[in-house]
Amino acid sequence: MSEIGQNRRGAWRAALACMVTLAVAMGLGRFAFTPMLPIMLHEGKLQLEAGGVLASLNYLGYFLGAVSCAAIGIQAKRMVRGGLVATAALLVGMGVLHSLTSWGILRAAAGVMSAWVFVFASGWGLRRLAETNSPALAGVIYTGPGIGIAMTGLLGGALGRWGSEAGWIGLGLLAVVLVALIWRVFDDGESPLAQGSAGAPSARASAAASPSAHSDAVWLVALYGLAGFGYIITATFLPVIARQALPGSPWPDFFWPLFGLAIIPGALIGARAPMHWDNRLLLAAAYALQALGVVLSVAWPTITGFALGSLLLGMPFTAITLFAMRDARRLRGNAAAGLIGYATASYGVGQIIGPLFAAPLAQRTGSFELPLLVAAAALALGSVLFAVVWSKSRRKVAL
């Protein structure tokens, strides 16, 4: 086989392995709680407010995992493998253990694992794609969360017919099978690319020379947090919200997998957005789409409304992350890791606040209408502010 053919094969092997990795760590480990929550509520094992606490503990774990990544010196392949094994064990643990305290510990730990796997698998996979001159396959990697979410939505409800314990254990066993399929791919050596020590100072210098770079970085961190808050209420409670609006309908169990499936084309399209397009305008458009998706579940609480809302919320989900990372590199070049870390932390804080705000309010009022409208307003505000920041930067360049 020619060197080009070997590179292409290696690129696809790495991209598909990372896709499955993110499906397990994010789709199953992090978001399986969404389709399992209504089952646990129906069984009387949880109250809605307690469910919100468990969701926020998971997002707290994700936040802690994300901010700790910079201090971890372990090889990426070992972090990925360890995180995947732990994710499978934590899923099974949700079905084996039966106290709120133990569930809280498990969900927080699952959040940490999902962050570690996401960061280290992304780094390993993107490096592989760079080495094989196949950066366009990055979109394949980031379809993983959508595929995993679709699987949890379709299988979680089906397995849950035998009870939440069977659902959690079944998803854990599915994770074991998927991990076994890709385990050997991570035997490949680390082969890290040079980080461009010569290029890094120039990137820092260009960032420092730009009078608006610091201001743009602050805006990116702050507005990325609005995205975390704006989507997470729907992403955590979508089946519960749909069941309240459509009592007795079989459709509510399908809106969550539809959200996951919508992530797949969004990731592929987002990865191919031309580099010369301004990331702030792309983020503004993505936030606006998600805001509309959230509003539809309130303004049009029908099968059609929830279906369209799930699509509009899901398609920009991964694209928002891609555009934010691209903008961090625009501002900091090869020294963007710190800014990406701050932005990820801001996003994590938004995710933590969302369920803690929404669940108690919904339990008291009997409706998610107000929390959803607040979430949509946060996304709309973020969209407008990204457009304003872009407009101001254009005026400064013109001057």
C-alpha cells in the first residue's frame, strides 16, 4: 500500500476510534441520564429537584475534569483508556447502587471522566489527523456525542421497560462492547507533533499587539458560558418536558435521540466552515438557532414543535464548540490552551447553574415554561452580543 493510502487509512482509523470514544464518554457516560430520568421519576426513585441536583453534579464533575486537564502529565492513550473503562463501570454502578448519595458520587465521577476523555481523545485524534494531512476528518470525531446521545435515547427507553436498573446496566454493557472494539487503536504511539516553538512566540506577539485581543478574549469566555446555560435545561429535561406537554403520547421518547442525530450533520458542516469566515458571526448564528429551538418547545408544544426544536438545538451543539476553539486560536495562536480552558470553565459553570435553576422552579410551578424562556433569552443575548463584538471590531479595522 502506498504511503498516501496508509495515511488515509490511519486517519480514518483514528477518526472513527475517537468518534466511538466520544460516543461512549459523552453520549453514554454524560448524557444517558436524560432518557433515564423520566423512568426514575416514574418509579418514584427521584423527585424532579433531586434529578436536577444529580444533573448539576455531573456538570460540576465535567467542569472539574476540564480545568484539571492542564495539570495531568499522563499519556493521552492511557487517559482515554482509563476514562472509558471507568465510564462503563460508573454506568453499571447507577443500576447496582440505590442511594441518592451514591448516585451523586457516580454522576460527578462520570462528569470528570467525560471531560478527561473528551480533552485527551480530541488532542490525540486531531494530532493524528494533522500527521496524516486529513484535518477535514475532525468533523467525524465530533459526530461521536450525537451518535452516543441517539443510542442512549433509543436504547435507554427500551431497556428501561425492564426498570431503570436494567437500563443503566444495559448501557454500561454496551459501553464495554464499544470500548473493546476500539481498544487496540490506541496502541499506536503518541508521536506528538512539534508544537512549533518558533511559531508560538509570534502568535503571542500578534495577540499582544492587537489592542482588542484581550477584550475579545473576555467576551468569548463570558458568552460561551451563556451557551452552556442556554442549551442544558432542554438537554437535561427534554423527555420530561415533552411528556408534560404530550401526556400519553409515545413521541416524547424520540425527541432526545432526534437531538443526538441532529448533532451529526451539524458537526460535519461546522468542521467544513471556511477558515476565513468570522467565528463570532458563526457563533451568533448558532446561538440564534438554539434559541429558536428552545422557544419552539414553549410556543409550539406539539409533536412538530418538539421535533423542530430538537433539530435546531442539536445541529449547532458541537459546531459551537468548534467555532469557539477556532476563535481562541485566532486570538492566541499556539498559546490558545489557556483561553480554551477559561472558556470551557465558563461553559461548565453555565451547565451547572441551568438544572439547579430550572428543576426547583419547575417543581414549584408544575411547568418548565419560565426556565426555558430564560434559557432562550440567554442564547439570544449571546447571539446579539457576538454580532455586536464583531461589528465593533470591523469598525476599528476600518478606522
